[in-house]
Amino acid sequence: MNAATRTPARTRSAEPPTVDATGPADVRAAVLASRERGLPLTVQATGHGTVVPPDEGLLLRTSRMSRVLVDPSRRVARAEAGARWNHVIAAAAPLDLAPLSGSHASVGVTGYTLGGGVGWLSRRFGFAADHLLRAELVTADGRLLTADADHHPDLFWALRGGSGNFGVVTSLEFRLHPVSTVYAGVALFPAERAAEILAQFRDDAATRPDALSVSVTLANHADHGRVVVLRAVYAGTAEDGARALRSLLKVAGPPLHDSFRTMPYAETESLGGTPPLHFHLYADLPDALISAIARSDASGIEVRHWGGAMACPAPGAGPVGHRDVPFSLTIEGSAADAAPLAAFATGGSFLNFLHDTSRTATAYTPEDFRRLREVKRAYDPQNVFHRNHNIRPA
């Protein structure tokens, strides 16, 4: 039985009908079967759910495809579609290497990378998508393609930020970086210091070293009540990291809690973060916005500094987000909590943190979105891969 006619095993009790792929042949068979039978296809790389609920058609899962291989001489990892970042970190750490993973190691490599991928090392090295070297995928017509700088370069460009619109990725190859330990931690301060801390956080942005990634969060704490949470990771020595944080910590005053230390990169997952119920980008943090944040009753408001290597892409980099925007707010709260803060935003978004599929275009510049639609027309003119943050064919 060849790959074109092979019928992959289904989980009979699942609703909708589900294919648990174990390799590219299963993926190809599922794509062709969904087209032949007129079934909408939903792709789920890992167990983290889908953007569009898979309540009809065929659900294709690749979570059983989770192998990771590391080439230490090239500082490159190859991860199958169902791999999670903890798999990559575990394989890379003994070699004193680290991937550009996010704040939670349980997140899947594929969706994170194709959506851009921002994490604690991104100011130092860039978005995860910027370090993608090669992708293997099954396209809408059942072809198994390899996309890289020399093969299907238009598709390779689109994959580095355009998410799952162009095919079902079966494996990715990406760069690792020589990072074994970082200076990192969490410090808590009284909420009354929020406005002063945020103003200093803003004022330091222009001179902040790229090796330092930092966020300031206003949140509720079980032991200390309403607090300001400072989270930071410095990709370097403790001495240099403490120096980079000095001006911010001076304004913040004595901490209620301080866990900063040198730690293995893998332990940065313990720093935590704010669930992105609402997410916005900001060209600046004016005093009026800072005041609104300090007064807000939202459960959590995390202000993050972007920039650094993310804002300085190499020639030919993919269509990731709005690279020139320096700040973001991640808001855990109601729409009413988010509305006063959204009034200051640029209107743009970032695909990894976007829940509303009607706003997909806001994750790109107008020129990049136009080009993405052209690539979509070339590789998926019938919009087979549409149950996602959909980019319709031009």
C-alpha cells in the first residue's frame, strides 16, 4: 500500500473523526482523505488545543510525532511536529545549548515557531521564527516539500510567521544558541510603587542591553496582596545582569521578595507569566497609560519590553509581527478591564497571543499580509487550511 492510498488509524471514539499521525505518510493520507471526502481539516500539533474548535470535519493530530535530534557541531535541532520545548531543552542542555523557547516549556515547538515565537532570549537573539532553517510539510495537494532558503524560498519566508496556513508541518530544523545558564528571577514590590517603576522601565528602554529581557506586572499575590512583579532574564553573568537592572531596582525600593540568581536556562520556566486574555502593542508608555495601569483592577497586567534583536532582522526574515513596536501589554481580566488600556495601543497584534481569528491581519504589516496572501494562493488556492488564523488566498 503506497502513501497515496494508505488510510491512517483513527481514534474511533473521538468526535470529530481523529487521525493520530505517526509520520509524514499519515499526514499526507489525512490531507488527501479530507479533500476527497469534502471534510474540513483541523490540525493540532500538540495537546494545547486549536484556534478554531474542531467540532466538524477531520481532526489531524501530530502529538505522537515528538522526536528531537540535536547536532552539536552545527548547533542545530530537528524536531518533529508534535515535539514540545521541554523535549528540545532536555536534549540541548547537556551540550550547553538552548533553543529560543517561550516562557512555558510544555508549549509545542511547531505552533510557537510558525507564529513568531517570543521568549526570554528573544531580545538577545530574535524571534524563534528568525532562526528556523528548514521545514518539511505536506501541502494542500498532498506534496511533501522541504522549504528552506534554497528550496521554495517564498514558502519558507511565509512559514516564518504565517502559521499553519500553507501546509501541515511534519518537522522543523532550527538554530540553538550557546546558553547554559542565565541570571534571572522574580522580585516583588508594593503596588504603590507601580507608577514609578513603570516610568523607569520605560525610560531605561533606549539603553537596555539586548541580553536583558524584562517585564513589569501588576498582579494579586496570595501573601502580599496587590504587588508589582519584576521578572527578568539576563543572558550573561550575574554581575552584568545585576548592573543592567540596577536603575530599575533603585527606583523600586526594598523588595518584598527577591529570587534573582544564576540558574540553568531550563529553570526560567519557573518565572511564570500572565495569561494573554487580552494583548496589545504600544509605540510608547505615556504617563496617562502608566496611570491607567496603576489604577486598574485587572487580575494581572504585564508590560513587556520587546526590541533588541527582534527589531533588527536579517535580510529575508519572515513576516513576524510589528518589529518596530517596543512594548506590549498582556492583560488577565475582563473586556472592561482591557478597554481603557487598549485606547493607547497601536491596533497591531502578535499571532502567538491572538485569540480573535477575525483580527488575524492585525498581526502583520499591510505589505507582509499582501505577500502572505499571494503565497497562500500559490500553495493553497482552495484554502484547505482555513481552520486557523486564516490568511485567505489573494
